[in-house]
Amino acid sequence: MANHAHAAALPDILALGEAMVEFNQAQPGQPTWLQGFGGDTSNFCIAAARQRASVGFVSAVGGDRFGEWLLELWRRECVDTSCVRVDERAPTGVYFVSHGPAGHQFDYLRAASAASRYAPHDLPLDALAAAKVVHLSGISLAISVTACDAAFAALAHARAHGARVSFDTNLRLKLWPLARARAVMLEAIRQCDICLPSWDDVTVLTGLEERDAIVDFLLALGPRVVALKLGREGAYVATRDERRVVPALDVNAVDATGAGDCFGGAFIARLVAGDDPFAAARYANAAAALSTLGYGAVAPIPDRAAVEQLLAG
């Protein structure tokens, strides 16, 4: 890893995972594609950065045009890229979103991508040690065995140096079988401080269907904070001492793509800024609501001024 001579500038928040270039079909049946960006942990970073948090991404991109586009995106969004490797021997992952009678269809070209070849020896140990929060997701663990090993090594190193670990479930059964997903993710939750599950994931992972039972189960594993994302209902936020529903803000949503990632980035940004989990969730709900007012995962993510305006309104 490059020597960080500018140690004072290391990010407060680091996220690990894979970003991809998106091609979204402009109209059903037409061979015209709109180019965008995807990847849950990348969306998380951009959401945190737009709330003026200090954030960096830990990943790899291919030595190709798509990798350059992602690096340009992060620099434009003030996401630190000093921990992003360029792997000249592997491609950047891409995916296609097509639209038909059954709704959205996602097709991924991510096997053997640069990010999936990421391994423990690639980790930026100095940056992980300096971070206040290190964030990862179920997808960070699912893309390959080496990426999974790197994620666990990163969270162990970060925690040993006093960082908090944040984990978003983001269960994708296209990437791995449920039995393995369940075993690996529950182990990650045991080692995290802040758990950000979504309802659809956590009911499958735990087999539980009742809010308090889910929260009890997760808190017993080890996290100090659970923010269970409930979509239009908001978030059920729990600590060891208190739990309550933090209601969503009512907006005319057009596309919820990436809303959960936006919630996570805004939530962690506010925790690092000093908010308690309930205040952070109120803020993150507002950010997530605003992110559903436009199409795609990245473009509609609001900045801090827009979120504060909605909360004041």
C-alpha cells in the first residue's frame, strides 16, 4: 500500500466492497443504455460524503475505462481514493438493468472482477487503524473467498485500533447460498458495533418475523446499535437501553434504488458527527426519503443542506 505521508488527512469513515458500472436500458426493447454507477458500499460512501463526512473507499477496480470512471466519480464526490487499488489483470464489474413485463431484470458481469480478487494482503492497515468507523456489507463478504477474508481481517484490525464497525446485511442470494450467507453474516454481526439490517434480509437470515424478536436476537450477538430499516415505515432503532420506531418522512417516491445505502451513509455520518442513534436515524430517514425522488442510486442522493431543509420543513 502506498505510504500515507498525509496521515492527518486519513478518512474518519472507510467502507469496503465492490463498485460497478451500471448500464440501464433507456426504454423496454430498445438497445440504448444509460450509463450510471452501482455498488452498495460505493453508494454508502457518496451518501456520507454528501453529508460532509470524511470518507474513503477500500476496494479495487480494473485497469480499464470503467475503473477510471469510478475513480473520477469518487474524486468528484470527495470520496478518498487512496485505498483503491488498480488491478491491471482484472476487469471492473459491470451490470445491466433491463425492463420488461416482469419489471427490472439485473444481469451482472462481475465474476473474477478486480474487487473480487481483493485479498487480506491488499488492506491499507494504517488507514483502517486511523478510521473512526469501518463499514462493510453482506455483498463485501459474498463476492469471493479472498474478499471475505479481507473484510474479516479489516474489521479485526480496525476494532483492535478502536474503530467501530458498521455492517449492512444486503443479502444477495445470486452471489452465495443461504446457508453460507447466514453463517458468514451472523459471524460478521458478532464482530460489529452497528448493525444496519433491512427487513427483507433479516427475516430470511434469522427466520424471525417479529420486530422485537429480531432486535433481541441481533443485540445478543454483540452490536451496541441496531437500526432495522423498514422502508416506508422508517427505522426501528435499538440500543441495549432503549428502542423506538423513528418514522419515515412521507414523500412521493419514484425509485427506491439505493435508499438503504443512502440511509446507512447518512446514519454513520451523523453518528461520527456526534448524534445519538435516534437523532442519526431521523436524519438518515430524511436523506433516504429524498433519495427516492429521482432515478438511480447515486444522482438523487441529497446533500446536507437539502436534508436539513426537509427536517426543518
